[in-house]
Amino acid sequence: SGLTGIGGGITVAQQFRQNTFTATNNSETYFTSNWEKVDTDGQGAITSGGTFADPSSGVFSFPTPGFYLVHFHSYFEDSGWNTIATIQIETTIDNGSNYVTPAVSYFSTEYDITGYNYAGGVATTIFDVTNVSTHKVRFRAYSNKTVSWDGSSTVNRTYVTFIRLADT
């Protein structure tokens, strides 16, 4: 009962997932729509320190300042040979005038004409959100062949996790 200086633990932890497939063919895509809060079969969120709003055109704003772990996972399926694919986290500290890429994952598939190939990656960063009006994040994918980035309304396939770790 005499302890001081001990924090209250994690106050914000929330996941969003893509609820539909997105195709690319030697192109990039920004996941601008089809995000949903993860909420099925016992999944939930910690929101005592604030709740993430639904993203606007795929751009996520943070509910409160702090250091956030941003974890982006995605995988695709193809029926050929995709020699390079990437997923990226892009952040801005000036409300979208300039985005930088603090985290990227590269991956590929081997040629297999007999069925579908699957490959995926994870990109993670810790983002120091000092101003919730200007510090934002978005997510991008690229493939050099035709692929389908997987989405689902019941399973985390292409998804992002936000965890507020500490005060800034």
C-alpha cells in the first residue's frame, strides 16, 4: 500500500483488420477502406485510455498521446510466382504533408503451378505520438505479380495492432 511511481499498465490496446481481399498486380495499394475493429469470438480491446476512431481513408489517428507499438501483419495468396512483395508502415508527424516509412517487411513465393502459394510478413515500429492531431499512420502493400492480400471479417489475416506502451 506504500508503493509509489507504479503505472496503471496498458490503457490502450486495439486491433483492426481488413474484412475483404485486395488485389495488386505489379503495383502498390494503400489499405484505404474495409477496416473493421476486431470484435469476434472473445476478441476485444483495452480502451480505458481512449478508443481509436475508425480510420479516415485508411489513415489512423491516435486517441491519446504516448509511445505506441504499431504492429502490421499481412499475407497474400497467388497462383504463380511473386518474387517480391512488401508491407510497410508509414507515419506522419505533420498531419499527412510528409510520410516516412519506419518499418517494412519483404517476402516472396516460389513458383508452384499446382496450387496457391502463400507468403506474409510483419512490420513493427514504436511511434512517439506527441500530438494526436498531427501524428498519424497508414499501411501500404506492394507486389510485383498478381496477388490477393487476404482479408476476413472473422479472422485476423491483414491486420494492425496498436498498444500504448507509456506516456511520451
